[in-house]
Amino acid sequence: MSPRTPHDDAHPHASASAAAAAPAPAPGQHVVIIEDDEALGGSAAARISRWGSTADRLSRPDDDALRRRLREPADGIVIVSRDDIVALRYALLAEHLKPGVRLVVTIFDRTVADEVSRTVPNCTVLSTTDVIVPSLLASCLAPRYAILLPAGDDVVGVRREGRTTVVERVPRRALTAGGRSRPRSTFPAWFRSLGTSARALVASFAALLTVLAVDVTLGVLVLHEHWTDAIWHAARTITTIGSSPAAEHGPGWYKIFSAASMLFALILAAVFTASVVDRFTGHRMTTILGARSIPRRGHVVVVGLGQVGLRLSAQLRRLGLRVVAVERNPHAPCLPLARALGIPVVLGRGGDRFLLERLCVRRASALAAVASDGLENIAVAVTTRAVAADQRIVLRAGGDEVTTESRSLFRIGAVCDVTHIVATSVALSVLDAAPLSVFVADGRTCALFPDDRVVDLAAWDADRERQLSLD
């Protein structure tokens, strides 16, 4: 019998291979784009123009420049910024200058996004993380799907079938169960996954137990003590309170061994105490055991704990997968949130080979490099290939030439073009198309709509070109 896969438990709802039944947005609309991210603003403007509307881009306008532009007609306003507070200010100013206009704002932080939605009712807030995470989630869990959208106890997935796509409702257990066979976790792997302080704590505690066991054994066999007295005297020895009175009449070799063991126990006790104090007083992002311990098999390694990395880690945990995040900045804003969510975080450089081996990347389900720096993500991917050649790698990229050239040289993995996906979502939203999600499947940019309809946006481009040729 062949093993079960997520496809076996999936329930298809609908499929789409073209956009014949889905008309493109009405042409002739005038859109104002307020930007401080030129790549994202330019990509959104190109999409809007391709569908027959006009886009007027304003790069970091001051209040007077924005006021002058908004005196002219505008059917919609787009605000794209890397700074959520700047986006919030522009949104409030645009609503004040042109109340009731269709407004689309890109924001990372969910708290700021909720505040903008509450304050400006006619505003569509696109949380950049919400736009990107479905594609990253699918690449990490089941590459046969283009996107995965959690919906209650199930997950809505868009599965590729050649040039067509099928919308399915997939049980969560089908995504998290089974998978590729991985080597079993071992005690050495667990010990390597610990930090320096945790290793010292475990090693000193194990050594103290060994000294205790040897002392009890010698007390029973050499000093002929009852086993309860032997345990009592051995405990007094390792706590440096005193040794057994019977040791004074023991053989010479025993006295030498006992003296050495007491000195050794004194050192071990000091190391153990220091490790315990460090564990309790330090702001540890991982634990030795429990939910925030570093997983060693079947987990997902997320490199880069920004808004995208945090949301991806949280979604993976909600689906029942173990996750470990890597962040190089010890003062990153998302670290307290990760701690509150119970996500183990290791501070370090994701492109460090020794760190990846410590995180058991060979036994992981996938590695997602989702830092904001595209070059750093490429470095992580290349290092991971050197450590685990067959590992599934998911890469966040911004559509830059460096990423494209690197893909031609290295088998990096699945690349999620953040700029392209977010820009397409922005263009659809400001033109009142309102998709559930935008994704790329086999080089085709598609959109999923609330009625389980998948539209290949290339069909809209073809329709527009056909209309222009007829005109």
C-alpha cells in the first residue's frame, strides 16, 4: 500500500485555468501611489497601468505636495512604506484631505493595521505578512500547493495540476503527519542543540550524579555501610558538608579516592550553581526541555525573526509543527513576542554552518530564510545546501537581480518574491478586485477570490492587449 499524502485527504472545491469568467478591473481609474519603497511602488504602478488605469507616483511627499496632488481627481490612493508609523500618518492625512476615497495601505504590524482599519473605515489595510505567509507556508509544508490558508480546523490550499489549479480544503493532520523519512534524534544531537550554559548545567548535573552513585557503591562495598547510610554520607560529600565517619578506618586508596572526589565535587557544585543562576537570571529564549526547547527532528528552521518570520513561525506552531527561529539581533523587536508565543529562538548568524548543525538542519522538514536582507537569505541557503544537500529551502526575496543570478548558479530552493506578490495584491485591492490571496504558481501570477475562484492574471493582460488592438 502506498503511503498517504495530503492529497489523499484533501477535498477539492473548484479549479480554474483561465480568467474567461472573471472580468478584469474596470479601466480608466486614476490612482495616486504614495511611496517610500520604490521597488514596491513601481511594481504596483506597472500592474495598475497594465490593466488600463493610470498611476501617479509620489515619493515621500511633504504635506503641501500631497495637498496639491489630491486637489485633482483620484479614484484611489495607495500608501506603500517600510515604516508602519509613516504609513499610518500618510493614511490619516490622505483621509483628511480627500475623505471617502478608496484607500489601500501596506503595513507589517497587526496592531497598527487594526488601528488604521478602525480609524479609517474606507481603508483596506494589507498586512504584508498576511500577504506573504500563505506562499511561505505552502513551500515549507507541501510544495505541491501554491498557497495554504488556515481556516478553522482545516487549511484551504491551492494545488497545482499542470497548467491548472485546484482549490482544496485540507485537514491539518494531513499536512503535519508523515512526510519525508528523517534520521532519528539521538542524545548527542540533543546535547549539541543546547547552548553553552545549558550544556554546562546538564554536564555538571550528570557528573554530580555519577560521583554520588560511585560514592554510594563504595560505601556499601568497601565501608560495609547500609545503603541508606551510604546515600546519606555520599550526599554530604558532594554538598561539601562532610564525609562518612567510617572513611577514617577505610583503606588508604579509598581515602585518596575520597579526597579527590570531594575536590571534584566542589568544582562540579560551583559549575552547577553558576549555571542554575545564569538560567534563572538571564533572558533565555530556549529551554533545556519543554515547549521552548530546540526541536531535533521534523521541525522547521526559520531564519530571520522580523514580522514575516514571527508570523510564519506562529502559523507553523498553530498547525502543530515544531519550530526554531534564528535571529542575529539580540534587541530585535519581535523577540519578546516570540517568547510570549513559546517559540524557541537562537541568537546567531543563520549562515553559520556550526549553528545550522546545532539546530539539526539535516533532520528538519524545511528551512525558511525570511530575513529582510536578500543577500543574507542567499548566504543562509548556500550554507544550508553545504550542510544538508537535500533539505527543502524556502527563500524570501525581493525580485532583485542578485537573487535571479544566484538561482542560476545554485539550487537554492523555492523563492518567494515579496515585492511582486505584495505589489499585485495592492493593485488588485485599489482597483476594487479584493482577492483573498495572490500567489505565483509555475511562473504564473494568480489570485484566489472568496468564491474559490482562481484567476490567472495573465489572462487579464491578454484581454487588455486584445482590446487595445481592436481600438
